[in-house]
Amino acid sequence: MASRVEILNDGGFRSDGRKQYELRDIVIDLSQQGSADGSVVLSHGLTQVSASVFGPREAKMRSQTLHDRANINIEVTFAPFSMGERRKRSRNDKRVLDFASTIKATFEPAIQTKLYPRSQIDIYINVLQQDGGVLQACINATTLALAAAGIPLLDFVCAVTGGVQSASPLLDLTTLEENDVPHLTVAVMPRTGNITLLTMETRLHVDRFEEIFQLVTSAGHVLHKEMKAAIKDRTRTLVAAMSVAPKAVGEKDPLYSERMDDS
């Protein structure tokens, strides 16, 4: 009989070698993907998600047009190879539709949709690999893609999962941990402190709820720094590529001076 994998051993280490409050490595790739206005490939450990944003643009269907704000359209797909078992989920799959609806509700308080009446913002999310924290990865990828597309946000939306093994809180859970411990996912707007999402698919004792909620919220602020730094680095790269580096006050533009001399 195979031995059961320990979620947290006596030394305080988890099955993947992390400590209780340690987050998985995050990798952010903001390279341009196709004709998207903003895109990202985000990895939380072995969980990988891509997100692409198109718009604001004219709605494809007149029934989806809102006269006072932009309509947010979110479509989520799961790659058949993203799980151990190859199972293709259609876009009309109930779990996929609920997933997209949850993400839409999470971002409605953050996106300044009133700036773009009678238009639509399309967000396409593709889950490439699953190893726990899929919802948090989708939310964080959407935030980065929106920022890369220049969509005005009231604040970043940063999501983290958390759970409790016996009396020990855990952050950023893997699939193995999600299947074994009660857990929740929280999405926070770090600058304002507003919570745009709190979801639990398992029971969590009320005595443990406040502790894990505070830990997950604090972890959201840590993720915010990483995400903000990635957006800044991407912006610097674009500015450098366009040769539009900011000039010091009083510094002359050589091209402008040359034109003035010719005239």
C-alpha cells in the first residue's frame, strides 16, 4: 500500500518543500500575443494561465450594449492537457460558465466601465496547466492583461488561496492541498483594501476563518508588488523601444534643434 503524502510534516515543510506561509514562484510574461490589446502568460508554480484583452470596442451583439457603461465579456477555456486526465470542457460547461461569471463579478467593481459607454471589453482566459489556485491565477492574469491593455482600473485585483491543515494555516495551495484541506480564495484591491471576491468550496471552521482571511489578504499585498513591478518593467521596455525616453527639464531635443537650424 502506497504511503500517504504529508501535507505538512513535523519540520514545518509542505509536500513541495515550501513553508506554511510561503507563496509559489510567480512568473509573468507580458509579451504581445497576436492582435490583443493586452496579454499575459502567468504562472503560479505549476499552474499556468494566459489572458488576452480586446477593447474597448463595439459590441458584437446589440443586445449586449449598455448605454451608460462598457459591457465586460469573459470567456474561459481549459486546455485538455491542463490536467492529469485529458478531458475537454466546452464553453457551455456549467463549471466553466460559473468560473467566468465569478471572474466577471470580481472585476466589475475595479474596471472603470463608465468611461466607455456602449462598448465592450472582451477578456479571453485559457488555463494551460492546473496545479491548484486556478481561480487566483485567472484573476491575477486578468488584472495584468487589463493593465497591459491600458484599461483604467480603480486598483489592481490580487487573489490568493489559503487553507488550514489541522491548526496550521497554508497559503497558495497546490492541487494536492486543495483536495485535502478546507480552503478559500480571496481577491483584494490592495490600495483601498476592498474585497471583490471571497469564495469557499469547502467548509472552514469559523474560529479559523479570521486568521486565514487576514493572512490571505496580506499575501495579496505581496503579490501586488510583484505584479506592479512587472507592469512597470514592461512599460519601460515599450518606452525604450519607441525611443521616447523622458528628457530632463531644459534638455534640448537634437532632432528639433536640427530642424530649427535647417529652417
